[in-house]
Amino acid sequence: RCILAYESANIKLAPYANYLKNFMKLMGIKKSFLLDYYNGPKQENDSDCGVFILEFLRWIMFEGAGEFKQKDMPRIRERIKQELNAKRLQPKFKYEDTFNY
């Protein structure tokens, strides 16, 4: 069993591991878990953390590959808005090419 931790704003997560451990104990969870840190895409501002987390979860759960960056945020925000209005995910969303040919 593993808990995967991801933080998009370059904050060290290790100090928060004890909070999680204590919370699990308080909730009566007696099983032990490995806490693993995922080094994923990082945001470059103070306002996109929610979008980064949502996109990271989508990336892991559904897409399986690809990498998004700060410059992708306007398109990702628009896609999230469309998905919420449609009440379904858009399949095969493409991030912008990172290469300039």
C-alpha cells in the first residue's frame, strides 16, 4: 500500500508526513503505508495549484502519458470548464508541443 504525494509549488512535503500519520492513527487506521513523493510538473505562480492538482490526477488516472506545463494552463482551464458543463471528460486532450520545428 502506498500513498502518492504530489505538490506543484515546490514545497517540501516531508514535514507533513507526520500530520498524515497522526491523522490516520486518529481515524483508527492501523495499517502502515509507504509514502512516496512524485516529482511532477511544477507551477510558476501562486494561483494555479488547483488546476495543477486536477490535471495531475487526470494525467495519472486516465491519460497515463504526457506532460503539462505552466503555459498549458489557459487551455487546461478551458477544457475543465467544458468538461464540467458537459458532465464528462474530453478524450485524448493534447498538450501543446514542447518542440518548435
